Amino acid sequence: MSVRRRVRLAARMKQRSPWQRTHTCGELTIADKDQQVVLNGWIENHRHHGQIVFLDLRDRYGVTQVVVDQEAGDQQSGMAAGTFELVRRLGAEDVISVRGRVRPRGEGNVNKNRSTGEIELLVQSVTVLSEAETPPFEILDKAEANEELRMQYRYLDLRRRPLQEAMLKRARFVTAIRNFLQQHRFIDIETPILTKSTPEGARDYLVPSRVHGGKFYALPQSPQIFKQLCMVAGLDRYYQIARCFRDEDLRADRQPEFTQIDLEMSFVEEHDVLDIVEAMVVHGMRDGFGIELPQPFPRFDYFEAMDKYGCDKPDLRFDMQLIDCTALAATSDFKVFAGAVQAGGIVKGLCASGAAEKFSRKGIDELTAFVNGFGAKGLAWAKVTDKGLEGSIAKFYDGDKGKQLGAHMAAKPGDLLLFVADQKKVVHKALGELRLKVGGLLGLRDPKVFRCCWVLNFPMFEWNEDKARWQFAHNPFSAPVDWDVQDFGKDTEQIKSRAYDFVMNGWELGSGSIRIHRRELQARVFEFLGITPEQQRANFGFLLDAYKYGGPPHGGIALGVDRIVALALGREGIRDVIAFPKTAMAFDLMAEAPSEVSAEQMAELQILSTVKKPG
RNA sequence: GGGGACGUAGCUCAAUUGGUUAGAGUACCGGACUGUCGAUCCGGUGGUUGCGGGUUCGAUUCCCGUCGUCCUCGCCA
């Protein structure tokens, strides 16, 4: 035993009660042979063999086999009287303290699947710290119980190794991010949780005010305005691991409360933010998860991403870009192609390399049904062979025409070509989704591979069909690319904002922008969107006021922690990486929240419920 | 708000066109067993088929409603 180890052990022994552990269940090895130790933990499994009993003792650090051997125990380690009878009664999830001697396992008894597999603890005495009822589901590495039950007993689900791993790695990731930002002069600043409701964006969670009867705080959808005010304050570089709240319908990748890495910087342009965030993400992924990201992250203009990938969050784990065939199609004998072009539409195609054999006629029918779901009226296809094209469009593309099309698509024999002809929006949506679908079917979306990119210069506004008006595409504070734009009503859809998204493997993980920092421009943007000066004053007055007193140019970003962790760990949804998640109905099955409150509490807050109670 | 899937023993699932006493694995309880490690072998307990209503001689099965979970579209500046 090394001196350092001896000193550490001595320190451990000094202050502890007799039942307290000297070691964890994950650290004892052959090097600890013959030591007297105490372990604390949960009984994961027990195997009775008449005169010998094996217990697997688990804690967060690992599992150690404990042996209760009546004969050997008496002779070799002086097992306390009654221990064997006590151990016989123990069961799964009982919490115990075990004192014993570390013993190498016999020849052929080594368990190679565990770090502690070369040794076992020969018991001298056992203390029951807490007895456990039979749990509602077994604590196994593999989740066999359904999610409803797991969420109801979340503290048991969290005993499982995959969940503990997620919590641990999430914490490591966040710590790495904090360290990085601290080193780069960012200041961790807390912003209010009780704040002000704003009309735009998601629905707010509201909190009634007792002191101000009839008035409500809102929980923040993000710290957006406060972080910008930090810039006005001259704090220069802000960050926060911030909880955000949005009262919208949920999905596998959405929770009513979620966590963002929120940051903002003064006197910066896009590349300053992108460069530092890129370095931060690389650092966090490396230190948190041991994942090395290829750099630099490609940077796409929004329209370039749409043209090449059909969406604004391209999955770059595979290429298979959308290829524009409009010019070729315009003169085609194939009426679907020529007709689409005449109607002002476009024709684009995918070349699925080597996929011709992998898709039968039926398989292609399924792809056709798939694109139908996104508004495409059909899917034109062809398999490339040595002799030319085969498939639905082959007869229109025989001989030289076929060669020309094949060359345009950079196709080689064995490839599968897929085309959609329609209005641009439909083509991009359908082919963009088809690209992901086919990429997935061809095994090109490896969950262990990570590819990031940036998408820049999003449109500033988008048309809302339902409300028949323009609305913010990103957020109301994003600056236009052209500072001097005078009339937002002219060529509105062409106006670009200085907004950018961070994308990994087809997931939007972060979103930010260079902000408007001048009152006049901000007011004009609000005005264009039909927000009256009165509404501006009521909702954003303090921000507009702040700009009166010298707002620096600034920009920032917010990254979704839950999504990054879920992606890095290859989990299906973010519930798996949140300690205490809510259901798709925003209900906490464990705490049973939300819940009714007493009439007295309601009265004190001066609120009434309009819900009709049964009976 | 719309669409879809699911709900049977503590857990995971099965149960023929609607037909006898609703089964299996696992967990749990009891027994055997000194080298297991998802121990094994023998035996046993365990069910308001989510809840309410309907159709039927008869409903786990069909119909309506309701509750819950998941997925998805809308929504999420």
C-alpha cells in the first residue's frame, strides 16, 4: 500500500462512525487485498446457496460482491453471531453497511464485467440501515418498466445506471462550459424568475401577485431582455445556465421548463460570437462526453442551407445534397417536370449513392407515400445502371438525355435518383425530409458521429397565414443585416436578419443574433409588426428606455442544454437527461404537480378559478 | 386544438371470429443447494382486464364516453 493511500485511508477512518463506509462500491481492487473495509449501499441482487450467500452491493460508483460464508466466515474473519441469519432475510434495495475483509476471488470466479470483479468482500458483520419494500419495478440497467411508472417513482429510476450516467455527464458538461466561460471573462449573472409577461412568443406561465392584487408575474421564456440590459450596463460578457419556461404543447425534445446556456457579448460581430461558442461547444463536448468534434463548423447562409439540404438545420453526417434540375427539366418530355417549371416551380433531385439495390418497387412506393405526407404530389425515380436509367422517368431519359441527367446528378451505376417537382417550398420540405429518411435507412445517420454547422442570415420576418400578418422569424431584437433599411414593408421576405442557429446532426441546438442596440430602429421594427407605441412602452419600455442611455452593439446566443446532452448520450428524448421531468401533459407524476390549492390561498391572491368542479 | 398507438398479476407481455376456471416470464413468499454473478431446481401467493356505460345468452375481445402515458401535426418570437 502506497503512503498516499495509507494516509487517505487513515483520514477516512478518523472521523467516521462504525457503520460508515471506508470505500465506495466501485473502488476496491486486488490492490486492496486483505484490508478491513466498510461498504454502504443498496442490495442489487442476492444469490443464496444454502451455506453461502452472495450479495451484489451497489452505490453510484459501482457494484461489489459481498460473500457471507458461514464456515469460512467463522474461521477466517470471525463473522458476528447471527449475521448469516440476518443476511438470509435481506432482499433487493435494502440499504446496508457491510464490514469485512477484501479477498481475491478464487481461480475462475473473476467477473470481468466489473472493475471490482477480481475481489469480493468476506463479511464480518452487517448492519441494516434501511429496509426496502419490493420496488414497483426492478432496478435494472435496461429500462423494462414503462415511462409512466418510471416517472412516478423517479427516485427509483434515477438509481439505474443509465440515468446516473446521464446526470453525471450532464454535470460534467455544464461544469466544463462554466470553466470555459469563466476563463473567457464571462460573468455568471442571475436574472429574475419572477418577471414580466410579454405578448409575443410562447404562452407564459403566470404567477399571481399577492401584494398587487389582480396582477401577475410571468416566468421567463428566456432571460433575453435582461441579458441585453446587462450589456447596456456595461457588464460586457454575460452568461447563465438559465432555466426557461414555455407553456406550449410538448414533444420528446421539449419540456415546459428546460435549461439553456445563455450568453451575450458587447462590441461584437457574428464571427466573434460564433468563434467563441464553437470553441466552447468543442470544449464542453470533449470534457463532458469525450467527444471530439471536427472543426471548423461549416457556416451556411440560410438560403444556401435550404438549397442544399431543404431545411435550415442540415444533418451533415452525410452528403446527399439536393441538386437543382430545373433547367434540365424545363425542356423535358416528362410533363410533370416541364409542367412544374412552367407553373413557376422547381425540380430537384437526390442521388442516393449505391442505393439502387436497397430499394425495391415497394420500398420506393413507401418513399412516395412519405413525400406525399409533406405535400409532394409524387416521387419521380430512376435507378442508374450500366445501360442507362431504369424506373419511372426512364422512358423520358433514354440515351444521351439519361447520360446528361446522370452526369448532372453526379450519379454512377448502382445509385438511386429521386426527384420532386413542385413549388419551391414543397420541394424543399419533401426532399429535405426524404434526404433524412433515406440517409437513415442507408445507415448514414450514425448516433456516434457528430457533425456541427452554423446557419446564418435568417429571414427577418415570416408571414403568419392565420393572423394574416408578418411576424418575427427569430426574435424581435435581432438586427437586420442592413442597418440602414428604411422600409420594412418593402420586399419584406427578402430582409435578412443577423440571426444564426447552431446545428448538430440535424438538431437545432442553439439560436442567437446580433441585436438591435438603438432605440429608433427597435421601435421601427415593433411598429412594422403592428405593435403600437403604447404596447411597446407597456411591454418593452424598459429596454427601449435603456437604449436612450447608451446601448453598446451586442449579440449572443442560447443553447439548449437538455438537447445537447441527449444527443451526445444518444438518448431518444430530453426526459432521459432531466432528473425530474414532466409528462407530455406537463404533469409531474411524482410530485403530482400542478395541484389544487386551498380556497384561502386563492383568496389571498385575489384569484378565482372558472373551472367547474364535478359534483 | 387535430390525428395515431397503448392501458390485462408488483413488472414485461400473451389470450383464436365474442365462448369453459384469463396464461407465461420475471419479481415476491416457502423449500433444496458452499462459488454464484440475470445462479439453478421444486412448490406457492398474486387479477374490479384503467374507470363508467352500452350491445350480447356470454365482453380482455365489439361500440360510446372518460382518465392516463407515449408519438405526431398545429403550436413552441
